[in-house]
Amino acid sequence: MTLEPVRRPALSDEVIDRIRARIASGEWPVGTRIPPEPELMRQLGVARGTLREAVRALAHTGLLEVRRGDGTYVHATSELSGAVSRLYGGSGLGQLLEVREALDAQAARLAAVRADDAALDALAACLERRAAAWRAGDFEAWVAADWDFHAGVADASGNPLLAELYRDLAGPLRSAMAGTWSTPGFQGADPVGHETLLAALRERDPAEAGRQAGANVADTREWDARGRA
Amino acid sequence: MTLEPVRRPALSDEVIDRIRARIASGEWPVGTRIPPEPELMRQLGVARGTLREAVRALAHTGLLEVRRGDGTYVHATSELSGAVSRLYGGSGLGQLLEVREALDAQAARLAAVRADDAALDALAACLERRAAAWRAGDFEAWVAADWDFHAGVADASGNPLLAELYRDLAGPLRSAMAGTWSTPGFQGADPVGHETLLAALRERDPAEAGRQAGANVADTREWDARGRA
DNA sequence: AAACGTAAGACGTCTGACGTTTGATGTCCA
DNA sequence: TGGACATCAAACGTCAGACGTCTTACGTTT
């Protein structure tokens, strides 16, 4: 048999994994200020340069946020966020929406098959809050409820990878479109589309669910185009 | 008016941008060995630690690959690859396939509307090569042609973001499934599905194109499940 | 010609020092 | 008492030098 050469991963990569593990495990929730460099050096037994390389790498991916003179904070749990936001800068909103449409529809299709009753009830509750906020004119609450609904559908797809990708893509998009939504001419947010999507999920109809989800995004895209014109 | 504080981005972030710019501009194509640390230090006018932080960050995202004792090479042009491969480690092949299915179908739908004749002809040529390789029993060439076809559809969607995301997701998946494909029991690779997809593109039928693309991925998923059983 | 040994080049890590920024603390004066 | 100011400690940013380890290429030897 052939002997495998002893491959030792770089120490800084080891440190990266350790830190990411602490974030993923929930030991350091989002918003936490992680221990200062001297403390981490002691805990991990590495020199400052090695530690800083690891922190810098995680900060670049968006997992950490380093505030000079203050400390280093956990900024997200997904490593995609950094890359996505940089990608978003280069591409237009329209491209992002087209991708989101694909993910949204797929999540709906899968959710129609896999979502359990509890998840569906939770989605219904989201739509309740969403409609109530709309009637009350509470824009902020409406946006939050809308987001919860869409993210909930992604979760209900039973595909964590899809859900994470969806959050990473749709999140920045949502904040980028805040301007469009507050445009006076914007009246819609037609809640009917979301209701029909939920109905399709309840009936376990993947095709119809996918169609409804796609239609919702298409509406959003149209609003965006209108607001931009 | 309130004066914005002078926010100077960290030098290492500046270095990150400079290096990424050189890669994005094509000055350093994939596979290039970038100048050694001492040379880059001179070019950029920074200390070694600062430079190393930048390189490590880009290596973590998958843009660079550092080979100890040898040098640092350009590994990709997309910053997503690193995050995707790490994500893939945690999630199963099935999840990846479901996401790919969404992107594939959306790319096909968009391509049906936007692809020009030249792009369609190029896709047809890919299928020619693909079929020829299959008949000749040249597995490697078949895989390459198949990949060119799918990537070509993604490009033809006219959405660079979608195309890049597709490549980043499907690339690792493809190599991960190489084992499945070489399984003796695997006979299919039914070329008909791809032909009908191309036909749908030619007829500018987005719905049909999306359906065909989805069916192709579904077949792949089935093969995977079978090979794994 | 093939196998071996050697040396140069490149990245990996450590140590130490100093600069800059931030946030908190304490002080002074109105 | 309360606010404005000065001060200080903590934390990150950057630089410099040194040494270790690994990879590759080259030259030597057999």
C-alpha cells in the first residue's frame, strides 16, 4: 500500500475552524464580543499573527466584524454573507431578484411536500401579523412579518442549505429595496399572493406552490422596475 | 451638517481589494502563481503580517490557494467557492442537488427568453460533442461536454450572478458525484433530456425549458440515490 | 540514466515593539 | 447637580526581525 504523506493543516486554519465552531455551536451568539486577542492567544496557544490571520479571514467572509479600538464581534452565522454582499455590489438588483425567484419557488415546492402542520400554522400566523400590520399602517412590523413568512417557507423546505442560501441572498436584497417600498406610489404588497401560496402548501401541491412563489417575486420585481422608472 | 469621521479602512482590507482586483481584471488568471511575499510587500508597501492577513482571507474564500514551500496560486475567480465547499461538507448531496435544480430551471427559463442564436448554436455544439464522446466511450470528454452545456445555459441566462452561483454550486457537486457516474450500473446519461431542453430554448418556451431542466436534475438525483443504495 | 544529496526559495510561526482608535473614567467648572 | 472636558486603559493595526519547515530544482554520484 502507498503511504499518505503527513499533511498538517496550517495552524491558522485550525484556529479558523475553532472559532467558527464556537460560533456555530451557539457559544458565541451573533452580537457577542469575542475575547480580545491576548486572551484568545492564551486559550488557543498561538501567536498573535496566527490568530489575527484567522480572525481576518473570518471577518472577510462576514462571520466576524472587527472594530478597531473596541473589539471583535460576531456578525453573522453564515459564511456566505460576505461573498454575497460583495457579489451584490457588482450585480444589479434585477439579477438578485431572478436568483431569489428560483430559490423561493424551489423552497415552496419542497415545503409543499415536507412541511408539517406546525410549520404551516406558524406560516399562517406570520400572514396574520403581516395583514394586521398592513391595516395598522405599521410598515416596520409588516416588513418583519413578511420576512418571517418567506424565511419560514425556506425553513419548511427541509433543506438547510437552501434556507441559508435564501437568507443570505434575500436579506441584503430586502434592505436594498427598503427605498422602493417606502415610495409613495407603492400601494400593493398584495397579501393575496401569499395567502394563495399558503393554501397551495396546505393542499400539498408543489407545482402550484412553486407557481405562486414565483408570481410573488415577479410582482416584487415589477414594483422595483416601476419605482426605478 | 454633521461631519463624518475619517474612516480609514484597514490596510489589510485595502490589500485584499488590490489583490482581488488583479484577479478580477484577468491580470492574474486562474492557475497563476502570484509573486512571493517579499515581492508583494515591496509592490504594496506593507509589512509581511499585513500582506499575509490579506492573502489568508482570500485563501479562505477560495480565491487563492497557498502551497507551503512552493507559492500562492490563483485558485478561482469567485469568492463563493470557499464558503460553498464548506457548506457542502455539512450538508448532503441531496440538498445541493435541490438547490442546483432551482438554479438550473431558472437559468433555462431565462435563457429561453434571452439567449441569442449564437449561444444556442454553441449549446448545440456542446451536445454534439457530448453525444460523440458517449458513443466513443470517452467518459472524460463526455463529462466535460456535459458541463460545458450546463454552464453554457447558465451563461445564456444573461444573469452573471446566477451563472456564477450555478458554477460554484454545481462544480463541487459534479466532482463529488464523479464516483456515482463511474459506477458500472450507471448506464443512462439519457441525452434525450438535454436535446429536448435545447429544443425548448430554440422555441423560446420558458416554461417548457424550465420543466426540462428540472427533469434532468431529477434524473441525476435518482441516479445518485440508486448508486448510493 | 537513475538515485541521491544539497541548497535556494517560499510559506508558517513566534517574539517584541509602537501607533491609533475607541470607550470609559474621573475631574473641573458653571 | 450636571455637563463639558481631559485623561487613561484596553483593543486592534502595523511594522520589524528571526527561525523553522516544506517544496522544488539542480548538481553530483554511482
